[in-house]
Amino acid sequence: MTGLEVHELGVKLRHARKLKRMRLKDVASKVGCSESLLSKIECDKAMPSLRTLHRIVSVLDTSVASLFGDPAAENVTLYRSGERPVIVIDAPDSPDPIGLERMTPYVEGQSLEGNVHVVGPGASSGGEISHIGEEVGYVLEGEFELTVGGRTHHLKAGDSFFFRSELPHSYCNPGEVSARVIWVNTPPTF
């Protein structure tokens, strides 16, 4: 899976932290992780889970989407098959990372975002996430377990879902092949 180079994430997180004039220690305390882990993330020696990344950006008053923004985006953006930018996120419980193939560029003020989530066998979001907004998805291939508000739903190719993002939610791939899920949310989160 090709995609955004890891060092770009660390640099952008460090920049956001410095703009907020926060020490590693302060951010780590609010995120609930060690200062060492946060330093490794900023120095490209570790990738956070989606859950940890959401916590970090929340403390820094930014969004995951803004970290991967495309300031050169135009009124019409086309991503040809096999040429979509990919955000690669570590899946701590799987040897395969989670890839987010961008369907929409992130531009400040945009209200909609879409990705194709590619979730390897055994990979998960790393725990519950909650934020403002709404989400809708469609499973293209593979198996996918989505837990929303404490209820787990087993989804297969052809199934779809919708939920309010304020509900704690997480996901995993219980199958033996990668799952591909079209995932659209508003406002942009990733």
C-alpha cells in the first residue's frame, strides 16, 4: 500500500503542538499516553492508532483531516483508479496497517469527506472514537465489524451503515482477507 509518507505526519503533529505552545509532557498527559510514545510519533519512530491520533488532534484543537490537507485542491478533484492518495495508519493489533484511500481532498471549510478504508485481517481502529458529525459507509469487499454505542454489527460486502459520530464507535476486520469500505463523514474527520 503506497501513501503519505510517515514522516509527514510526525512533522505536522509537532508543528501543531508547537503552534499551541504545548510541551510533549502536557500533550501526552491530556492524550493519556507516554511522553516517550508521543516523541516517537513526532520523530517518525512510531505510528499512532486511529484512536490515539484522534486524541492527539483533539488536544491540539485540529483534525486528522487538516494534517492530510491538500491546499492545492481545485473546484473539481479527480483521483484515477490506483492514484488516490493513501493515508497509512498503524493497526497495533495487526501486521497490516489501515489505509485510507482519499476520495476527497481536505480543504479548509469543506463539510464532507470520503475515503475507502482498507482494513487488513485482524486490524482495528484501536478503540472507540467519538466526535461531532455523521457517518455513512458501504462495504465493498471482505468482512467488517462495526461497534456503535456498545452494539456490534457484522457486515459483509454489499452491506451499508449510518450513525451519528457522537456515539462511541470502533471497527475491526475479523476476516482473513482485507476489507474495503467506502466511508463518508461530515464534517471531515480524517
